[in-house]
Amino acid sequence: MPVVNRIADMSADMTAWRRHLHTIPELGLECHKTSAFVAERLREFGMDEIHEGIAKTGIVAIINGQGAGPTIGLRADMDALPIEEETGVDYASTHPGKMHACGHDGHTAMLLGAAKYLAETRNFSGRVALIFQPAEEFGGGGEVMVEEGIMTTFDIAQVYAIHNAPGKDFGSFNTCAGPIMAAADTFSIHIEGKGGHAARPHDSVDPVVAACSIVQALQTIVSRNRNPRDSLVISTTQIHTGTTDNVIPETCYINGTVRTFDKAVQAMVVQRMEEIVQGQAASFGVKARLEFEFGYPPTVNDADKAAFAAHVAREIAGDGAVNSATEPVMGAEDFSYMLEKRPGAYLMLGQGEGAGVHHPKYNFNDEIAPIGASFFARLVEHAQPVSGA
């Protein structure tokens, strides 16, 4: 079963919606114009309920099907990135320093297309909860919506989301059971020594040398403390210190990221980082303080729901275009908070060649919108068929 004909007929509409949203990118929880546009479309489509102002600018819209049944959640993120756009398209960002560089405008358009179809046909039982979420890139809008009770308020039993994937074959679906994206944590290390003249290092306590040793030692967590079967990334991305060539500075700052799939590995990293920082500090005679900030948890697909989603995807894209055992990636996604509360699955939808996400030349491929919208629609119809159908 390929793209749904009625959804294919909406292709021009989805393109128009997406390109309008592309012109008005907004950050974090402040997706006011985006949310207003989405709510206006939903009212036009005849939603049974529209709940606005969740996580400040998030929306949950309800479509009732035929007869009693559970509620299935479909989520799209709406926020953009603080990047100056370089696409040169005639619908480029009109908000300086902001752009839809991750395709959330496309995700929103796909879910709007599915919403219009589902409201017209209602060929399912129970309810659909359409979740339009702000602040995926930063701010944890998914966590905020969960904390504000959407899963219980709307009695959502299972939940799904799609993300576009540049570089993956056009129209292909990629998912897996278990972790598909990593936890994203941040560490900062503050080192205090004793500054002085660089020609008299013996009169100083050099934080730069200590910092270099700490950065190198942190890599041994990956090479010597981690089980080789466990995925782990520790990347130091910033070292800030000093002002000139002939002065040993007083302080040094180190910053970086940790990516894991497993909470036990995450806990081991925190313990070993603290031990390394304090041990290295003592050996160099400096003071050091580790700050570890826990970010988005890993995005973990329910095995049964991932298999079900892959089955639906095969009906849309064909057997050869669905990889149900894709390799997990070390990026992060705050849909993880929703999957912690309810079983479901997260899928990647290939959009062909082009600039990668978070690049100033990135642009969503409008031709995949009918594919994604059809997947959402068929997912609902298969998950909650009408009794006797």
C-alpha cells in the first residue's frame, strides 16, 4: 500500500504550510507564531478538541474515531535553531539568526497532513492525540509537556514520532528495538591554580598543565573503564584559559559532552570523572570542581511497537525501503521523555542527499511529506481498527 491517495492530493498544501513555517522560525518554548498557525489549521480541519498553551506554546489536538478505544499519540516538534540561514530559497527565514535547520517545519506539516486526513475519514476506533511540541532543540519541551500531564490527561496509551534523515535513501524508514538515540549530558570542570610570570613557572601552580592531563585522562574512561560492548562517547569541546604568552593564568575551564545509552554506564562515567578530576588536581597541586549536568535521557523504542511501526512503514515504502535494525546514533532527542512514560517508537525518514541537519544550507525535502503523513495515518488505522472492519 503506497502513499494514501487523499494525502497525496494534499502535497501542495503541506508544501505551502511547511514553507510558511520555514519563514517564521522560533526558538525553544517561544513558538507563538508557529503555534498560532498550527491551531488555525487544526480548527479548519475540524478537530474535536484543541488544547493550547501546554509547555507555553505546545498543542494537543484530539480526533475522535468510531466507537470506544484507546488513544494513540503522534508527535511533531515545532522549534528552530539559532543559525543564520544560507539556503537562498525564496521562502527563507525572515527572523534574523534563526532558521529551521533540522526540519521541524516539515515534521509539523506532515502531522498536519495526517490530522486533516484522519479528521475527514475517522476510519479508526478510540482517539488520536496530535502532539505539537516546542523546544526540542533545547529547553526540553517534551519533558515539560509530560510533566504537565499530557499522557494522563489525554489517556495516551502509545506514542510515535518521525524525524527526517538527510543522507538516507529517499522515502526509506529506519528504526530499531531498544535505544535509537543516546542520552546527552554536559560536563564542566573549573580548575584553580596560582598565576604568575611564565618565565618563573616554579613560583606558580599551572592550571593549564593540569587541564591537559585531565582531558587526556578522561579518555581512559572510554578505553579502560567501559565494557567494549557498551556505547560511550566523551568529547571535550572547550578549554578556556589565559590571556597572553608570558603569563601563567590563575584558572582554566573545561567543557564537553557525554553520550550513553545505558544508565549504568552513565553512572560509571560520573563516578570516574569525579575520581579523575580530583586525582589529577591533587597530583598537580590545583583545586578542581566537576559539574555534571544530566540532559535528555536515551530515546528507547519499545520492541513490539518498533516492530509494528516497521510493519506499517513497509506498507507505505515497500519491504526494501525499511530497515528495522538500524544502528543507533549518539545524537539525542527529547521524545525520549514521552517514551519513558508510554511504549512507542521513533523512526527516521530518509529524504535523500543534501546538507545535513543543523547546517545553514539544510532544507527539508517537501517530497517526503506525503510519505510521513501516510505513515502516521496508516499507523492509527492499523493500531486502532474500527470494530468489524
